[in-house]
Amino acid sequence: MNCVKTITDDLTWVGANDRRLSMFEGIYSVPYGVSYNSYLLIDEKTVLFDTVDKAVRQRFLENVAFVLGGRELDFIVVQHVEPDHAAALHELTLLYPKLKIVCSDKTLGFLEQFFDFDIRSRAHIVKENDTLNTGRHELRFIMAPMVHWPEVMVTYDSADKILFSADAFGSFGALNGAIFADEVNFEKDYMDETRRYYANIVGKYGTQVGTFLGKVAGLTVNMLCPLHGFVWRKDMGGIMSKYALWSSYEPEEHGVLIAYASVYGNTENAAEILACRLRERGLKTAMFDVSVTPASEIVSAAFRWSHIVFASTTYNAGIFVTMEALINDLAAHNIQNRTVAIIENGSWAPTSGGLIRGKLEQCKNISFVDAGLSLKSSLKASQTSEIDYLADEIAASFPATQLNAAAAAGVAAPSDAVDMTTMFKLTYGLFVLSARDGDKDNGCIINTVTQITEKPNRVSLAVNKSNFTHDMILKTGIFNVSILSESVPFGVFEQFGFKSGRDTDKFAESAYSDRAANGVRYLPEHVNGVISGKVADSYDYGTHTLFIADVTQAFILSGERSVSYQFYFDNIKPKPQPPKEKKSGYVCRICGYVYEGDVLPDDYICPLCKHGVDDFEKL
Ligand code: FEO
């Protein structure tokens, strides 16, 4: 039984979907299936645009016969020889003996390589801008070499302003009953598959895609009919601008793709920690285990994101197998214009980093973040500063405008509509909030004290419920706020911010014993003023309680400036330390042993495999 879709009054989709195929072209997984599109134009002459893959040709032939309704098929335009679009050509010539094959000279040569029937005598050869009049329609042929194969051409119907675009603007994913992109939530459900299709199928040929886009830029296009995926009749600017972007190899979004290869989870652990550090710096991150996620998805992500971190263990003195395959794949797809950072691991000879860099240096416009991370088996606490430094360096490689605009520019999904880093732009002070419950004194760091009214003089403060001080204030209704000044040392934050009053006595461990009139302690040093409060109201906001309090006492302690949250980050919080200089040395090509030193003695013998200096190379 036929299954066709109407495109216009005289144009019908006669293709078919395949959801049984596991690997498209034997390489690319297609978990959502794939469509093979073919279009049949019914005019004074009947014209078919391409055929389908052999897996679905039976349905396709039924579709063609149904739409023809007993008429002859006069022409088939072969825009692309690849067998997923030309497999049914021979059957068509048997079913429709007068069929003419419209194709370029190059296409004819390829067809003769794939088939053994007489094609040449049926061929109607066309060149760039040749036309074919079919009655109401005039078809113009435009060559699009290497958008995916050398023979590819597209066809422009100047009557209805339809561009039959061959592989261009196609997508993985079966059509599921729809035919037009505007019938589905394309951005949400199909954009990833469209990007994956582009990056893997034509990603290598950005220059040629750019040439093709230039050729069709002057055409008025009311509809795009690709060989895979949906027909576009609305909002074509979106998909066209994606193609313009992808073909230029410019990143689509500012953020960090982390691809890691880990044997026992230690490289993965470092990658995870780096991702956390990058998120803390307001950067978007995406992570893939290259041994698990199909390479086509990671190649696609590489076309999307501006920065890539490769984290790989060393294996057989080289790059881990799956990571090496991925990097070769990325290079084959012409990846360029990216900023790259590298984490390497190796229990006795971590050499994967240098090898990864060597491969990527062959690609165009790859800039490397100088900071790297070299692990010996696993990340140690002593390397915390190194991973912080790496995160800082990656963040620093984002121009400030991009860093700020990152979320906004790339945000498509509503869930990303709020960039939480914007909250860091608010001006906050920093305070020690103290309370007393019986004999127990306690305090914590907060940043949310604000005067809300002058008469009565009231303040508000939001306090996280996980703070013990919160519970004490909820119970007693009184507190002090010590307003920290710019001389405050980091130790005050360690004392009151990094410990819990539930298991330590924070004031007992400090030298502070002063109490305000309410009997609650305050800090007499590095503080320019103290406010005592009595709770008038409290509101439960999930993670926090908002206290509204009457000011019962307030006094100045110094003329120092109050410390701001920004000042704290810029001047008080310790900076991550740059990693130690890497030592120079030589690596044994046989076993991977590393000799550390500038000069390798002529008579040196590898202590592991006993090979001599000829088998060593400089790191
Ligand atoms: Fe769907 Fe290049 O073929």
C-alpha cells in the first residue's frame, strides 16, 4: 500500500522511512531512523527527483506508481549517485522503458560504475544552469560538487521557487508522519540530528558548502526539498544560517566540550572536576566518554562548541584507542577555529597530551590553552590548584563579551533562559551573622543583609536553612550582623564560612569575646559596624528563610570600607597557583618510560625494557 505526502498541487513526496537501519553508511548510528526522500512532479511531463535506498525501494515503487496513476514516467533527475538515493534506478527503467535520466556528465560516469545496464543511451546530460521545461515548470540545474560527492547537483524549479537541494539541509531521523519542518518542534527534536548529519556527512567540505550557498543565495526560495529529513516551507533563514555558520567552522555556541577516555575512571574524575570548575566560572559544558558515545555525536558536538578539552589516558605509549580514533575523525572532518585544552594521564609515562597536541596542530586555527594537566594515575589533592588554574585559563580564553553573552547567545531551550552568572553582577556585602542559644554561640557568613525601611528601622536577611545559625535565630529571634571590612583576612571566611557550628564552637576557636546589648557575640576586628536585630517576621522560601527584623542596636567600629563580594574574589580569596613547570625529558618508544633531564647520556639503558638511547625520543 502506498504512503505518500502532498507537497504542492503537483508535487508529491514518494520516499520512505527506515527505522530498522542501525548504522547509516555503516558508520553512523540512526536511533531515530532516517528518511529517503524522493519527489514526483506531475506536469505535462512527469519528473522524479532521485530514488531511495534499496532497503525501502518496494514501498517507493508503489508510491511512484500510485502518484503517476497510470501515466508514463518521463524523466528522473539524478542529483546524487550515492546508493541511498539511486538504488532503485534500474528497476525504474524496467518499469518505465521510455524513462530519460537527467544528470551531469560526471554523474553518468559514476552511474556506469555502480550499474551494469545501458544508461548512456537514456542519458539527458545537463550542465550548470541548463534548464528543462516540463510544461508549467522550468527546472534549472546547479552543480554543487562535494556537497557531499563530486557529482552532486541541485535543481531549482523557477515556477514554484522550490530548491531540490540534494544532501544539503538534510537530517537524520525518520519523518514520523510529518513532511514539513514546521509540523514538528524542529529545534527541540531534530536540530541535534540535523547538526550531526551536517557535521558527519558534509562537515569536511565547508568550503564547497559555502560555494553552494553562494550560488543559491540570489534565488527566491519558497521551499527546500532535501534528500533526507523535512521539507522546509517556512523559516528557511534559520536552517540556511546554520549551514552558513557550520560551513565556516565557526562555533555555534560558546562553551566547553569535554571528551574523555578513561580506563579506570581516574581521567574521568579529573574531567568531571574540571567540568564543575568551569560551570562555577559561568561556562556551559558538555561531556562525553569517547569509549561509550558514538564518535558521530562527538564530532557533531565539536561543530557546536567553541572550546574542546581532550582528556585521555596513555595507552601502549600512545593516545587511548578511542580517543585517537576520535581525534583522527575530527581532523578528517576538517575541525578548525577551536580553542583546545588537554588533560593527559599515565601511570609511568603520561605522553598522550603531547601526542594529541601534535595531531591537532595539523588542523587549521586551533589555539591551545597553555595550562594543561598531567596526571600520574589519578588526580591528587595537591593538584587542586592546577585544575583551578586550567579552569581559569580556559575561562580567560573566552573574550569577556562572549563569556557574558555565552548563555544568552546560545540559549535556545527555556531551561537555559536564566543565566545564573548574572546573579554575580549584583553588588553584595559580606557579613558574619551571629546568634546565641543558651550557652551556645555561633556565626556564619552571609551576603544578604539589606535595610528595607527606615521608620521603623528594619533589615531583611535571607539565611540558608543548612546553617546552624539559621536554626538558632528561628528559635531565639535575635542576632547580630558584623559588617566585614576590606582588611578582613581569608581566615575569617575559613572560620565562619567553611565549618559547621553543629560540630565546632566557632567563637571558642577565635579570639573574639565581645557581646552586644542583646548578649549575642560580634566580631570586633575587620568589621566597620555592627547591627543587632530582633526578628519581626520570617518567611519560608524553600532553601532559605527570609527574616525581617527590627534594628535594636547599631554601632560603628571603624572607618574602613565595607568588603564587597567582588572585592573578596579579587583580593581575598586565594588564587589558584599555576602548575609547576613541566620537566624536560625523553620517552622510551618501546615501553614509555620517561627519563627526566635535558640531556640523555649516550650510554643510557631504559631501566624497564633495557633498550638504548636510539629508542628514546625527546618529550
Ligand atoms: Fe544521503 Fe550523500 O547521501
